[in-house]
Amino acid sequence: MPKDNGYEAVMARKGDIVRSAVGVDYAQFESGSIAFDYEAMMRSTGYSLKDAIEIQRGYAVGSTPLIELKNITALVRKIAKDGYGARIFIKDEAANPSGSFKVRRAATSIFHAKRTGYPGALAATSGNYGAAVASCCAKSGLKCIVVQECYDSRGIGQPEIIEKARKCESLGAEVVQLSVGPELFYTVLRMLEDTGYFNASLYSAFGVIGIETLGWEVAHQCWEQIGKDPDVVVCTNAGGGNLTGTARGLLKAGSQAQVVAASVNLKGLHMASDTQFNKKSFTTGHTGFGMPFSTWPDRSDVPRSAARPLRYMDRYVTVGQGEVFYTTELLARLEGIERGPAGNTSLAAAISLAQELPESATVVVQETEYTGAGKHGCAQLSFARQNGIAVFLGDPKDEVPGESIVIPAHPGLLRAKDADLGHMRRSLIRHAASTVGHAPTDGDITFLAAETKTNEAFVKEALKA
Amino acid sequence: MAKKGDWVRIHSVVLPAGERAAAVPEDTQRVPLELWTKGYLRQDANLGDEVRVVTRTGRTEHGTLVDDAPHYEHSFGDFAPELQRAGDDAFRLLFGGED
């Protein structure tokens, strides 16, 4: 009898499909209640940090330069109060083969897929991860499918996503493009079942351990270049893997740096809305992913996400779309480094955060991304205008996502805003409690304290409310 | 007329309007989930015909033929005066110079 490939039937087979496409039985990590053994899951890959470094070397990934942004730092010091304005460094991840840090997680995943005999790999992503997987598949001689959410119902595609499709194809991938909607996952499940390919999930442990090398390199390069730990490391946050992997790498290197998440503020825009899809100029690195994936990581395409950013996050700030375009312009005009806008979300935040810190402090921005047609400030602002968004110079606090993009009229107007991390932590705890039909066990409470980088008293208090 | 073996783009509907997942917002419920992919055409056909293609990974896909020898047209967009002005101002603020 032929398989039922209807929506409900395929979604019901989700567990089996994902298990064979990732090759991991997640049941072994479960406690039967809220808690699961996160570290055992991370160890279960069998790859150490040293292994990840070796694997990545094989794909020409990593060892990217850490560049001091002396002119942007000087600009910050002009607008900060006397004695303030931390040194800003940036990790030029655009120097990786696929043009972004994402290839670190692709390298470990695709190495594993090749080693374990999968005929190809599939990645569901509208972001830089597609090119990253395509790049590693090309090097490994594996077939590759990238599935993107790309178009609205008018057939109009985000220029940035279209550029990523082009890049994936140039690296040999088959690109499947979909209109807006979370049922992309249904298409992905069907393709995984039909092809037997490895699910190069952004959220598997294979991917996230690959980013640990980024944190490790940041710590070692800081010791080499400035003789000490960085004070703050800023990570753009969407699905949470970037921050999780970087923070784990910093910890493994013995660094005590404060880890700050930064996302583009897209408050009020629904990510699954057909009519709002093209009202935004950032396709990732924004609050539409950053907030929900931080407060509930297991919404991802694997039963237990390896990306658990609240475990490592000390602070969460947001910046406006106009502030990120402005920062991209500053990086080009003051430092002579032209990079893609989305990768500069954390740099925009760093320009604001550096003003709170003394001149002796150091802030590290841990990524850049490649730029090109579509992935460029002019391309994105043109597209925004075509979709009815007002673009003007002014005060970024007047920016309304989906209605306006405000380019700061002066660098002093760029200001990262703190998100309520306490609220997010409580949200995760309460959601976790709602997934079981009994009071959380002592083990659950210990687990939730680790999940939220808090303590048992905080968890108990959150559960009372 | 597209020829057998041509590199083409096809379009199909994965889920019709009204059969979308329950959690999808109302505006998205009203439109179908659509899919586009590319492959080598299995038979001669005209634009708008229902066709089969073999994709780069060797999968067979069905759909409506929408483009023959598809290419990219995305660009660097129009001139954005705000960005140039902001960059010029920041340069002057840091290094000095006339307005």
C-alpha cells in the first residue's frame, strides 16, 4: 500500500523520520519528566572541541581574523562620556568559504553525514546556513537540498533570500523554494523520507558543537592580541545556536566574558503572516525567531534542540533595522570593510554597549557575513520602499517595524534596548512546567535553573506565580 | 517551446488555501502553500504545461512549467541617499572636513 503523504499522516511520522535523518535516538537523554541530560546529548556526537577544529580545518573553515575596529572605537569615544568607550573587535567570519560563521556548524554536521554513509544532506533554512551546508557537501561529494521560505503569495521574494538561493546553487545544491508558512517542515519531512538524506538541522548537537570553535578562537585571539579575556562578547541571536556554541567555546577556553545576545527588533510582525513577510528587511537575527526560540528551544525540527541560549545569556538587547543598516555603512566607510547587513546586528549593539564601558574594556563582535546583490543595504532599503516602508534619517526610537526604517541621523542616536531577560526566563520555566501533568520534580528544578542560568530559588518563585 | 533536457523552473501547490496548518495566521490560511524548484525537463513542453523534471539531486518533481533557462535578476537596489549621507556625516565627525 502506498504511503499516506497527506499533511496529518506525514506529521504523525515526524519522530521516526527525524530519528533516521539525524541518526540520534533522543529518548536516551530523557528523564521522563521536564529534565533531560543536555550535556549527555552534546557528548553523544562523539566529537570533542579539538575534533571540531580538525574537521573544520579540513573544510578550510575557521581561524578567521579578529580585527580591532579602531575608527569605530574612536567614533564611540567621541560620543561616550569621558573615559568611556570600550575597544571593539570583530571576528571576520565572512572570510569562511561560504561567507558566514554558519559553515562551522555545517562542517561538523556534514562530516558526520559523510562518515555515517548518508547519500546527501538537507537543510531547511532561508539564511546563510544553506550556503554553508552546500559548501561542505560540495567538498564532501554529497548531494545537497536546501529548502527555503522565500516568497509571499504575490510571488515576491526577499532579495536577501533570493541571493542565498543563488549562492546555494552556485555551490551545487538543489534549492526548493516555498511561500510563507511553517508547513515548510512538512515538505522537509517528505523530502527526508523520500531521499534518505541527513537532516543537517541547525539545532542538532552536531551543528552546535561546530560553533564552539568560534568562542574558543575568540578567547585565544584576545589573549594573543590584548593579553586578556574580552569583557563582553556580543552574539546575534535567532535560533540560539550562535550564542550557545560561542558561549560554550568561551567557557571551554576558560573565558569569563559576559555573553550578550542581540536581535533586530521586529516587534509586532508575525513571522508566518503572508502579508507581513515582505514588510521586514531582516530574514534572520531578529526577535521574531530570537524571542520564541530562547524561551522555548524545543520548537525546533529536532525533539531536543542543542541551541539553548538562555543557559548562557547574561543580557539580551535589541536594535532597530535602521541602526543595523547604519552600522553596516560605518563598517564600510570608517573601517574599509564592506559586509552584509544582517551580520552586523551584533556590531550595532556593540557600538551602544561600548559606550557603557571604560576605555580599558573590550567588546568582541563574533561575526560578519558576506555581502552581494540582494544582501546589501541599498537592495534591502529599495525593497522596503517598494513594500510601503518609509525610510528616513532621524531618531531610531521612532522606528516602527513594518512601517518605517529610521537610519540614525547621528551616531549618538544609536541605542541598544534591553529586553526583559527575567521575563524570558520565567516564561521558559512556566512553559516547561505546563508540558507535564505533575509538579516539577527536584531534578526538574535543578534542570530549569541550568536552563535559565538562574538558581533553584528563582525557578521556585517563577513556578509560584 | 522548451525542449526535453532544458534546465527549467516549475511551480506547484503543496497545500491548497483552506488546507493550511491550524496554527497559521488568517491571511496565510487564505492562500496556498506554493513550491518552486528547478530541474531538467523530461519532455518538450510549453510554458504553463504540467511537466516532470529531474532535479539536480536526481529527484523527479511534477509541476507547472514557469520558466525556461531561469536566471537571477536580484540587484544592489536603487541609490539609498540616506545611507550615503549617514556615512559621509560619520566620516566627517571622525576625521573632520567640510560639509
